[in-house]
Amino acid sequence: MKPYRRKFALIAERPDVALRVVTPMRWYESFQDIVFEPEPDTPCEEFPCPIRFSGYGSRFYYHRGIKTHFRDFQPDIVHLEEEAWSLNALQTVRLKRKYCRNSRFIFRTSLSIPTKQRFGILPVWIERTVFRAADKAFPLSENAGKILTERGYTGEQTPFPNGVDVRHFYKMDVNALRDSLGLSGCFVAGYVGRLLQMKGIETLLEALARLVSRDNSQTYKLLIVGQGEDKPDFEKSAETLGISEQIVWIDAVPPEEVAAYINCMDTLILPSRTTPGWVEFFGRVLIEGMACEVPVIGSDSGEIPHVIDDAGLVFPEADTDALAERIHQIAHDAHLRNDLVARGLDRIKNFTWETIAERTYQVYQELLGEAAK
């Protein structure tokens, strides 16, 4: 997706860098079939290649067109944006070993819980193979780095968060869209993401029901953008709670349209709930909300409090009353809203692709300097 290739385009703008991005030609994610679209005038070379097992991050691999990028391009650095136990990681290590043995190798991980893989011994063997081959790891957070160490990685690592493309996510005039959605004159709480139980949608629905029944001074509506297998259950819960008329459901939209829907919100909420096999490993929509100057609220699941820091409000996961109280605060306190917007704009300076690209380039330079010694 274009917004997430921005980091490499910025690195490639440097005169001492020749950079190739190899990416799946098609990818299925969040109930959408995403087709690669070239970025006009990008300074990096982009190569979409066909893959097997689209939509399965641990199983997919390239079945054509990738060999030449190792054999002929001969990169100084191979930077893999995939988990260390994936088939694509094994494919990358083998091609590097065969065609450009002296290249430095980086992999990225979004580990969030110290769990074992559920599909046999193969991922464990792949992971150990990748660990041995790696010169550097880029965990998504410090917690991910700790889990990486627990899993047996002993090499160097530098945490790198997800980024936000401020060319796409910014405050914009969406009055026409709000009108078309029936959201004018309302306080709009919003959610963007997959519609699954672990995302805490039930907590959000119950919090809205409490506000609708207890606060007659404000008209509340909920804008939910996304798809998921649990959507029918949530629609049934909304009906039981008597708030179906207060909810606008929008199916998943193309990435370039997400910002407009976020701008329709008066607060963006990520109410995730930790499960035995999952915890919120980042919450990218939070920094996208901050970039759009929308106050954010998140549960205390996983990395959410660390991403928000002091630039939003945090509530104990699954605590309906606490979430309702946080929404009420933002709805009725203009000073708080303005303060959170200002803090959010300051906070996202750490997460812009420009900042992350600069830091990534510095790590590249360090790796190449070590190789030259």
C-alpha cells in the first residue's frame, strides 16, 4: 500500500542510496484484495512480484521474479519487513546466502506476546535460521524486543514503530461527508479497524449506550469503519442495547480514504481487549487520528498506552463505565480537546515516515561502517 512504502521512498531520495522495493503484486487483508499500485516519480525502484498464500503473513512466499534482485542487484543491505518465522524470511535468507553472501541482513518483527507458534516445528526452525543470519533486528517496540530476546535472538536490535504518512493523514474539511453520513450536529465517536471480539467493540457499544441514556445534553453517534467476521454479533448487540439508530456502519475503505472518515470523528477510540493469544501490538490508527487532529482514546491493552503517552486518554480494557467517562470528558471539555489535539500533533513527530526514514538510514550507515572494518 502506498502510504506504507513512504519510508523507503524517503531513504531512496539520498544521492548515495540505490534502493529496490520488492513487494507482493496482490495481497488480501482486512477483507480487501489490495493490488499493487506504482507510485509516480518515486526515487526507489518498485518490483511487484506474484506470491503464493496471499493474506497469510507467515506462509506466503514469492514464486517468481525475486531471484534477480539478489543475484544481479547485489545489495549491500537486505531489509526484510516480515516476521523471522515466515516462509518469506526463509526464502530471503537462502537467496542471500546463495547470491550475495556479504550483504548485511535486517528483519523486522511485530511480536506482541511470548507465544509459541501453533503450526508445528517448522516455524521454530525457520526463526532460528533467520536469527543466525541476521545482523540487526527492528522490533516494533521495546516490548517486542524483549520478547525477541526471550525467543532466543541474541543479536543487535533497534526498536522502530509504525509510521504515519502526513501527506495523507491531516485535518481536512469533511462537512459534505459528515452530512451524507447523517453526522451533522452530533458528537461522533469513531472506530477504524477489524470487527473482531478482541478489538473491544462490545465495550464501545455498551459505553455509547450508557452515554445515550444518561447524557441528554449531547447527541451521540458512533461511526464504525471496517469489516470482520463478528460484525453480525455487534449489530445484534447494538439492537439489544437500543442504539442501532446511533450507529453508522461503513465497510472497509481503501487506505487513501481512511483519513476522510477519521476527520468525521470528534474522538477516535481503540478499545482493544487482551486475549490469551493476542494483545494490541501497536495501534497505528491512533497516530493516524493524532495526525488528523482528532483526540484519541485507547484501552490499556498491549502497546496502546505507550503509543498514546500523554497525547490522549487511556482506560482499563473492558471497563465500560471508564470508557463512557472518557468520551464524556472529550465531548464536554473544549480545553481538554484542544490540549489533546496539540499534544497529538507534537507526539506524531516521533512517528512520521520522515523521522523513521532518517533513523533507518542512520542504522544502514552504521551497519555498512561495521562491515568495512
